[in-house]
Amino acid sequence: MVSLVLGVVLATGRLSAHRLLRWPSSAAVEIFRALPLLILIFALYNMAGLRDVVESVAGAMRDGLGAPGGWLATHFASPTLWALALGVALYNGAVHAEILRAGARAVPLGQYEAAYALGMRKTQVMSTVVLPQTVRAMLPGLVSQIVVTLKDTSLGFIIMYEELLYAGKLLAQNIATPHGYPYLPVLFVVGTLYVGMCLLLSLVAHRLAGERRRRMAGLHRRRPHQR
């Protein structure tokens, strides 16, 4: 969700007529899209500033909220969690921005002109005319990128964040069998869970694309009768 929101912000910035918005947004998209995600996660994990901010927030939670604050700090104020979350969000947000920008460029020019003729400002045109059509048109691509985002979370294994793959590794290490540690069976289960979640998201994308095609077909069938 964070990557999608970031993608909307960056795409809006890239489409802006103001250089102060367009140039920084374009630079951010090109840098984060070209930078390998693993390097980005490692850089954030080793960034002292991020670690200090997260630890100070965790201390404030423990001091101000008592036992609930301690639970929140333990589960949501971890430097490894934020290094992984920010890295995945920045990389995939840049990709989302390019998908949305391509969709906005595909909106017919006549719709821009009609909106401006009605007296709308560019902000109103983007928010009420262009962005809704862009999201509907590019929704399958956006959902497909969300599937990629889900799979990218497995890179938390590298910085020892306890995501699904790392939890599977710990589970395998603590189960001894006559044939050794069951790494392959555990990896099979973890892989099956990832495949199941990705297939579910892909099914959502196909359903949304199918509904859009049926709706557009219905509009085309009604137009001759309206004439």
C-alpha cells in the first residue's frame, strides 16, 4: 500500500508542469528503479540515522504507553523491519509511478481539452478526470506489481528480519529428524504459501480486468442504440 501511494505521488510529480516538482520526482523514479533492491535494503539497514530514529521512537513508545507501547516497539519499531519496508516501498513505488504515468499519457488529449474548457485547473483535471481513468486502465498491471512487491519481502531474509522465509529457516533448524534437518520440506511449504498468495492476487487482477472488459463491451453495445 505504501509503494502504491508513493507511486501516485511520484507519477503526479513527473506529470507536473512545474520543474521544481517534475525534476526531483523524475530523478527519484530513475534512481530507485535502477538501483538493485538488495543494495537499497542493505544501505537502509546500515544507515545509522534510520536506526537512531527507529530506536528513539521505540523508546518513546515504551515510556509513554507502558506495556502496549513495549509490544508495539517490539513488533513495529524494528530497524530491520523499516529497512525492508522502506526499501521495498521505494523500489516498487518507482515502478508503480512509471505504470501510472504511462496510463495517464494514454488518456485521450480531447479529455484534457474538454476539462480545461469547463474551467478546471490542472490539479482538478488530474484528480477528477485523468487519475480515475488511469487507475482503472492500469489496475491489472498495478496488481501484478503488488505481487512482485509481496515476493520482494522475502529479501528480508538477508538482513535477518523474521519474515516467512526466515521463520521457515528457524523452524527447520529446530527440528531434528533421523535424516537431518528438514530444510527442503520447510522450503516447499514456504514456497507453496508464496505461490498461493501470489495466485490469489493474480486472480484479483484477472477478475478486475475481466469486469473492465465487460463494462467497456456493454458501453460499445449501447452506443448505437443511443444514436
